[in-house]
Amino acid sequence: MINILHVISDTNIGGAGIHVAELTKALDKKQFNVYIACPKDAQIIEHIDNTVKVIETNITADKSLSFRGIYELIKVIKTNKIDIVHTHASLSGRIAGKLAGTKIIYTRHTPSNNLNKLGLKYIINKWINTFLCDKVIAVADFIYHQLVNMGLPKYKIITIHNGINIGNFEQKFDINSIKKSYNFNNELILLQVGRLEEDKGYEYLFKAISKLENSTYNIKLIVVGSGSKDKYLRQLVKSLNIEDKIIFLGFLKDVRPIIAISDIVILSSIKEALPLALLEAMCMGKPCIASNVGGIPEVLTIDSGILVEAKDANGIKNAIIKLYSDHKLCKSMGEQGKIIIKNNFSITQMSKKVEKVYSELVGQK
């Protein structure tokens, strides 16, 4: 048996947390003993499968580096005879793994900032990322190329695209009942799921909505997510005079019923790696409008949705107009999206590739 310790410092449950919860659940427990180290009371805990051992630690919440966390993680590693430390944006976990003599993997979930290759910060990042890992998993080819540009040796990097549990998104929902609970009638329902942060590009989506004439386009936009820009975005909606069109639902533990009632799912992001929200929407047969950034074009094709340039409110508006009354196109895009996800982006495919990395690292071919 190979002992694997996943380390994540996030307290809130985001894309990385869902990724960790689903991956650790899917790993073959006949080959791997799986542990997760996370901050006390982290939201990920309630999502973790009972075949995975949770170790609540004093890792500094939401911070990559914690000297107290390093010391505590070394004890965890030694006590549980960990073979591989697999980190998710936790520098503490990588340092602890190095000091404890384990193999180290880290998964890069987010895009990086461009650094001057002659600058000190670039040199430090290159050294740290090279020295403190045996393997880096990029969740998209876009991230792979960013890591290469950051100076990581290509032999240390592997792309393993994000995957989702297909079965979780095949459940049937009572659409009419859900719509009735939100007082929806005959509106075209748009949906964006994502943190209320600048990188998600909500302001461009809201500006696009404000450009659609009320007399022609009967729409509602549902926003699912929370974040530091909540107040700002609500004020923006008010200033654009579209309060009657936007519904803020905040963070939801289960977004599937809302995806089920939506007609079109939108991701107006400025920066992305490979968003799970896109995979989930496509898996549920929804046509998507998304920014042509990061790993999004590795998933969304012209047959399954519409790509627009980042920060392009007019592009989003025109895409909505194109799909507004073309039900045949929406249906065909949704069906094609389902096929793409089932064939290429399942949690089973992802977990098997990760298992292969684990086995090769400890010499078990």
C-alpha cells in the first residue's frame, strides 16, 4: 500500500477543494491509503468520503506558508509513514515533505502572474518550485505552458485535466417546481457560478445584460457565489438599472438544481485554469458562453458553446442574442457538451492518471 497525504490550506470550499474531495474519493483504496490535512473547521471536511482519513491541523488558514504548519505536518508525515505528499497551493506541505524525505507532488489549480525572467522573484519561484517537487500536475495544457515559462523542467510537469463525477450530474430534477419556487415564468434563465471576485469578470457580464432591450429580451441572470466584491457588484447592478434582471443567491452547497433550470450558463472570467463550473454545466447539457482564456478552449468547442474575448461586454451580449431564440442550437450545443465531458473529463479518467503518477514515483510500475 502507498500512503498519500493531500495538503490543502483553504478554509472555504472552492474549485481546488472540490477537486481534492472528489479525487481522494475516487482513488483506488486497494492500492492507496489516503489522508487529507487541512485547517480545523475547513469546509472541505464535510465533502470528504469516509474512506479518506481527515487530519485537522493548525496549518495557517488560507496561507500557503506557515512555519507552525510545517512542524505539524512533519509529525503527521512521520506518524502515518507517508510516501507521497500531494499539495494544493500549500508551500508548507511541500517544505514538510522535503524535510521528512517523502516524494512531493503539487497540483497547479490557478493561472500564474507573468514574471520578469531577469527578476529576483522569478528566480526564487523557479528554484522553489523545482527543488520542492518531484512532479507538478497542471490541470490544463495552458497551465503546463505557464509552468514551463516559469522555468520548471518539462520532465517534472504533466497535464491531467480536471474531471468531475459524471453520475452526480445525471440526476433528474423537477424543473417546474424549482422555477416556481423562484417565481420564474417564461424568462430565459442565464446562470453564472463563481466567486464574486475581479477575476470572474462579473462587471462585463452585467454590462452585457444592461445592453439588452427589455422589450425584446425577457431574461433573468442568476449569480451563485460569494466573495469580496459582493457589495461592489450589487451597487454596479443598481447603477446599471438591472436590479430586476439579476438574482444573487450567494454560496450554495449544491448548485445542480440551479444548473438544471438554467437555459444558458456563462463564465465571463478574465483569468481561469480549467473551471469545474464549466465541466458541470456541460455535463448537464447546458450551452455555454465563456471567455477565451486559460484552459476553457481546451473544453468548450464551437459545437458546445460560444467563446468570447475576456472583458468584452458586447461579445457576451451578442452571444446571448444568438442563443436567445435559437432553441435548436441550444439543444445541439448542450448534447455535444455532454459527450465531450463524458468522453474526456470524468473523475475516473483523472484519478487513473494520478494513480499512475503515484505508482511511478514510488517505483511501482
